[in-house]
Amino acid sequence: MTEQRHAGPGIHAAAGDDHPEQLQRAKVVRGLKIVTLAVLVLLGLGAARTVLSRAANSKELDAGVAEHTAIYVKTATPQAAGASRTVALPGTLQGEVQAPIAARAAGYVKSWSTDIGSRVRKGDVLAELEAPELDQQVSQARAVRDQTASTVALAQTTVDRWDALRKKDVVAQQDLDERRAALVQARANLAAADANLQRLQELEAFKHVTAPFAGIVTRRNIDVGDLIDTSGKPLFLLSQTDPLRVYISVPQSYANLVKTGESVVVTQAELQNRQFKGQVTRTSGSIDAATRTMQVEVSLPNKDGALLPGAYVQVALPLSASATLSVPSNALLFRGEGPRVAVIDAQGKVTLHAVTLGRNNGSTVEVTSGLQATDRLVLNPPDSLVDGDVVTTQAPATAKAPA
């Protein structure tokens, strides 16, 4: 009995010795489970991060592709072609009246009283000539006239006598008629002598070279003693400097826009900050076949004499409004089928319109058909642009205010 008592406690003691090992094993298993769970959690987080990263990269790539494939354009609208537009053309100033003064009578220069720059009035004597031969012709014509006048007087007396005799029936009627015919012939000879004398006297008056109008002497080609003939060589050049005239040649493309009565602005490079206003007085009304230009005359007041005849000037000629539209030159597309412009609708879709071009003004080109004033045009359109493309409109750049 004593052994059984001792045996029971021995068994319990052995069982009590295995309990700490089980506890230790349980702790290890629990730690492995925790580690495994942590590893699984980490692996899940890594997988989730990878998935999210790839999704973000995919979205970013799609956005980048969309951004690179998008077409960004700038737009402009057509403008009225003739509104607020001028064209600058060169011209040369001329006097309103400008004439070379020549001598009608032949002779020698006795004296001259005006030189270049002299202002003269109408009728002022510019030079005097000596013409001895003309003086002798006048004297001879005067003598012939006196001789013919005496012949007329004698014929008149003869007719009176024969008329009295005819009344007494002393002479025949035929003789009286002959005397009357002689009187008529003598009177005709007297009229011819008077006409010749008057012609020579008027020719003699040309020995005084006078100014036909008021102006300024711009050239003198004679000196005392020079021999002057009637070949038409000018002695002086006289110009009227107020007003002046400017003749300009307008190209054919602008000819139909020039109207009589329009105001123009004339400038001269040597006269800084000065503008002179003139007026279109007349046009030639035709195109010169050699130059394809139309001649236009401008009248320019010059009361202070600041402008000089013969000077080179620039004439700013306003052009009347035109019914056509004007577009920037960089809005045109030149294709095999002809010129085109890209028009954008409200949804950003592009439509290529065929247009007919007019005048080329350099930075702008007139369009005579194919456009509306409300159309939005693509500036600098790419060559690959086709109908139906969707574009993104860029806001126009704002000009910076000057400092």
C-alpha cells in the first residue's frame, strides 16, 4: 500500500514535468502564426501597392498620350478688308501750274530782271530782247500801210468823180463799175496791210518776256547777249508753288478703291514730325498697260512754302471700304485642290473650307468667297489637319503693358 501511494505521486510528477514543454511548443506555434500572418499582410500590402502604382502609372500614361495627341491651336476671325486701311505710295511734288517760258520773237537778250528764286506776279517783265530785223519789218509794214491808205483815198475820190459824171451821162456805166472795183480792191489791200502791221506789232511786243501767271522762277537759262531764236528753247521755268500737285501711280489691285475727293496725308523725310493734308482731285480713269497702274492727282496746299517743287514725298492714300474679308496669311492651307482655311465649330471640330483669294497685302490676304465674318480660323494649321479633327483652342496671348 505504501508502494501504491508512492507510485501515484510518481505518475503525477512525470506528467507535471511535460507541461512546460507543451507551453513552450504552443508559444512557438503561436509566434509562427503571427510571423506568417505578418508576412501575408506585408505581401498583401506590397501587392496592393503594386496594383495601385500600376493603375496610377497607366492613368498618367493615358493622360500623357492624350495630352501629346491633342492638337492645340490659336484662332482668329476674318476682318473687313477695306476698313481703316491705307497704302503708302511715292510721289514727286510739282507746281499747280508749271511752264517753261520761251521767246516768240528772235533777237538778242538785252537784259533780264529776275533770277532763280524770284517771286513774280502775272505780267511782270522777266527779260527784254533786242530785235533790229523785227523793228525794220514793223517800219516797212507801217509804210506799206500808209501807201495803201493813200491808194484807197485816191480810189475813193475817183469813184466820187465818175459817179457825178455818170449822173450827167458823160461816162459809161462800165467805166464807173471798174472804178468802184478798184476802190474795193484798194480797201482790201489796206485791210491786209493793217493786219500785217498789227501782226508785226504784236510780235514786237514779245521782245518783253513777261510772266503768264504768279509764281516763282525755278530756272534761268539765259544771259545778256545770248542769241534767242524761235525754236522754243525755254528762257525761264516758272512754277506756282501754292497749291502743289502730286502725281502718284496706284497699282491695279487698289485702283477701284480710290475715290475723288478723299483726303490724303503727305510726308517728307526731311521734314520730321510734319504732315501735310491734301485731296484727290482727279484720276486718269484707266490702267496703263505698260505699268498696270492708274495715275492719280493730289492737290496739296502750300501756303507757308515749306514744300518745294520736285521734292520726293510719301502719300498715304486711304482705301475705301471693301465688301471682301481679310484673313491672316498664316491661316491659309495650300493643297493640291486649291487654297483652304480650317474653320472650327462650337465643339472644336475642324472643317476645311475652299476659298477664293483676292489681293495679297503681305501679312493679310483678301478672301472674296468661302468665308463668313463669324468663322473661327486656325492659325498656322498643320499639314496633317483633315476634316473632322478635334482641336483644342488656346487662349490668345495677352500683350504685356509697356513699362
